[in-house]
Amino acid sequence: MKIKKTNCVIVHGCPADATEEKTKEYAKHWMPWIKKELTSRGIITEIPFMPKPWHPDYKAFKKEFEKYKVTPDTILIGHSCGCAFLVRWLGETKRYIKMLILVAPWKISDGKDKFRKLFYGYPVDKTIKERVKEIVMFTADNEEENGKKSLSIFYKALGGEIIELKGMGHFCFEDMDTYEFPELLKEAI
């Protein structure tokens, strides 16, 4: 009998510019902490470094992301524009997964950034909810207005559970004032 092994892939958000390119600090905030916590519990966790995330390109993200194993026992976690990528990828590929966790999901372009306009400009495939065992979305009471609108777009299409936390903003270190995210850990395990 083959033993099922849960793994996790986390897709980071998109920085405003290329200042983090040299240090590759896109996978920051709570991501290293959650990776360590999940790994210590036997859940192999990876955080791909998406190419030029300040100018997000779906095809480039997809090429990098598909280097990682995604099975029906996989947990996918996205932050901000990483959520938009995961939802689009799941809709396009029709893959089955264990859990989809969207943290501060984003899907609204300011209209001036051609990269983000193309990246966010897709219809959400409502059949994703038929292939994902559990969907959880994290937001904060003090999230930006477009973040709240983005959450609403994803929730209307996918359903799932919304967890609203107080004072966490966009779930960046600057908003949270901590690298730990125990609420996310609780949902993931």
C-alpha cells in the first residue's frame, strides 16, 4: 500500500519594484516561519522564487511553479498576487489538491501597470471548488479596499472559509509586527 505524503508549495506576492532582486527576499514575512513549522511536522514545504515578480508574468510564473510537485495531497498557499496565480493555474490545469489557502488575496490592477493588468485579468474558474477539498482565505479588518474587493471576487467564485484577523493589514511583517502566523499553521495542519 502506498502512503500518501502531504506537501506544500507557497507562492509569494509581488513587490512593487526590483529592489529585492539581489537578495531574493520575495519569500519573506511569515513564509520562512511557516515553512519551518510545516517541515518540522513532516510536510515538505517549498517556496519557489518567481521570476521578476515586480512585473508578474503568468507564463513565467507557471514555468517556475511547475518545477514543483503538485498532487491531490498538496497544500497550496498564496500571498497577495501569488493567490491570483494559484487560482488561475488551478483553473487552467484542472488539478486536484488537498487545500488552497489564500492570504490577503489580490486580483485588482490599478490600471496603470500593464503587467499586473494582464496578470489579474482572467475569469475565476468556479469549478476549482469541485477539485479542492478545502479552501481557506485570510483577510484583515484593516486590509486595503481593493484587497477586500479581491477577497470578495475569489469568495463569490470559490466559496470556502474566510478568516478575518484584527490588525494584520496585508499580512506583511510591517503590518503584522511578527514573522509568526499561528492561525495559518493551524489551518494548514
